[in-house]
Amino acid sequence: MAITVVMEALSPTMEEGRLVEWKKQPGDTVAVGDVLAEVETDKAVMELVARAAGTLLQHVVPAGTTVPVGQPLAHIGAPGEVAEAGAAGAAGAAGAANGREKAPAAPAATATAVAAPPAPPAPPAGGRLKASPLARRIAADRGLDLQAVTGTGPEGRIVLRDVETAGAATAVNREQGTGTRAPAAAAGARSSYPAPAVSGTAFQDVPLTQIRKTISKRLAQSIGPIPTFYLTAEADMTRAAEARDGLNGLGEGKVSFNDIVIKATALALKQHPACNAWWQDDKIRYWSDVHVAMAVAVEDGLITPIIRHADRKTLREIGAEAKDLALRARERKLKPEEYTGGTFSVSNLGMFDIDEFTAIINPPEAGILAVGRIADQAVAHEGQLAIRKRLRLTMSCDHRVIDGATGAQFLRTLVRMLENPLGMVW
């Protein structure tokens, strides 16, 4: 009897997933553990693996379709076996109920009712086509033929910017209709920052990605129900800058100002556990361990990978881990355990020359620190006017967990840590 492959919950917060690309086609032999498809969750692009062996009989939905968790995706069975039409029909009905276009139900007399997506481009005669994994994934998602894309990476390798450029050119050259909806808004189009609108159209509709849907839900859960207040302080970062320059001069890895802020935040949280907490509706959970989540901007949203036990790690360890997590976050390669379970968050916009801002709390956490830029300012220092490096910090606090004096004491400790960096390695 045929086995139904369903959309699995590939992350703790996943409610639906978008099928980015089928890795197995109807008629292919499948072993347990084989990768069937790539699925975009609310945080990353992950692999959906086979839980049963046999032959892939049919795809219930095509690539580009958004499917709720638990709904059918494909059927696996014996060669020549006919899959039951009921499962495919149920998937179509579920899609209609969610207001999305789904593939038509499979006729009972066939095993491959849904046409397979175009096969990936064949490698050139001289060898395998060179393209980054991210470029391949997005090209497949947008229906771009990589054979027609010119690579600008090392040795002609096709990278993301090449796919973006080719996609924009394709949209402009595509036959224009009389409506006001741009071609990029078609079902299955990647929902990232849009390509330039086709001339003659009034606007461009871009479907939400899974990560953007999750961001909207989380923000609605935060800024509305949570009684938030804000505390702002200013730190003298002159000594921290000198310490950073000295560490980086040793040539054993780079340390950024953000690494220093994360380390100082973790140590301050250890001293003020009332801020290292979760709101749990009927209780407050105070954490003994300090897991600092750092906000990372990705192509179509924001994700918060976590530096676990940040208070126990050296600045170099934090720097190396932060760099690795940020890189894999942008490539959508993080594992669920790498972006869930933070106890406090840090969001830094200093690299964009933002002086100060307020950040939105990521529930169930009770606080988040917004970090501005470090700027030279003329201030009074030791009785004289001097140029010092100054940094503005704003803490958003959930008043159900953190009182004003509690947050102020934490912020005061944090400032002292930053102004006396030797205290972080003592």
C-alpha cells in the first residue's frame, strides 16, 4: 500500500512550509533518509527526508506551493502501484480552504497526475556547471535556467547577485499584460526584496515568505499585548575600542564591537537574573543559563541565532561563533536549535549609522537591547573637554517581568562592563 509523504514540522514554530524544490521525481527509487525536497520553514530552508523506502509514485503539489503541516506532499509505494486519489484531493481541499491555489487532484487512473517541475540544468560539456547552493536554490525557485546565467564569481561561478540580475532582466523582457500585477507576483515567486517593477504597472505584489509571515505574527504578539517601557543609557567605549584594537592586533581572529556588547550583556545578565527571564502566562521563568540571541538581517527578514552560555565564552569564541551563525543564517542553513531558546536578545544597527532606536521584544523573552553606532563626541572627561567614543543603548523591558529599577540596575552594570573591558576577562 502506498505511503503518503506529508509536510513535517521541521522547526518548533512551523505551521506551514513552502516546497522550494523537489529532489526526487516520480519513478525515482527512494531509500529511507533520502532527501525528497527542500522546504522553506519560518526560519530556514531545510531538507525533507523519506521515512519509507520504495518508488516515488507522484507529487501531490508542485514546487513553490505553501502547504500546512500534516498535509500530503507525495506518495511512495511499489513500482507501478496506483496511489489513492483521496489524499491528493484532501490536499487540494485544504489548499482551497487556506485561500491558496493548489495543484489539481490526481486522477485515480494515473500515478503521476501532477507534472514534475523542470529538471535542473544539465552541466556544460566541459564539466559541472559552477553555482553556489544558494544561487541554485533561488534559480530553481524562480524558474531560471542557470545555463543562461553568466557567473561573476571565482572561475565563473554563478552567485546570488547573478541570479538576482538575471531575474530582474527576465521580468522586464517578459511579455507585459494589461493588468497591474507584476510578473514577480506569480504563484511560487520568491518573496524577497522585489525586482524593479515592470514599466506600465501601477504596483507590484510580492507574496509573503514563511519567515516574513512568522515575523508579522511575532510582532503582533509582542508590541500589542506586552506592556513595554524603554530605558536609554550612554557608554564611553574608548577603552573598549583600545582593547579591541589590541586583541585584533594579535592576529588570532577578529573581535567586533558587537562581540564585546554580547559578552558584556551576558555577564550583566548573570548579575541580574531578573532580566534573564521568560514570561509564561501563569509564571515567570528565571534562567540560570545565559543564551544571548543576536538579531541578524537576512535577505527577506530577520532571524536571531543564539550564542549559548555566552557568559562562559571568551571574546574570541563569541566572535568566531557569531560570524559562523550570521553567515549560515543568511544562507538559510541554521538548525532549529540554533535559533530557538534565547533568554535575552541584542539588536545592533550601529553599522548602519543609527544613533539609537527601540527594538521589539521577542516573546517569551522579557527584554531586548538596541545598540546604536559608536561615534566620536566632544564630552567632559576628567574635568576637561575631550573627544571620546560614545555608544547609546536602549533596553526594551516587559513590565510584567522587569520593573523600572530592575532594568536600570542591569543597564548600569552593562555600561560599567563596557567602560571597563578588563572586567570581562578578569
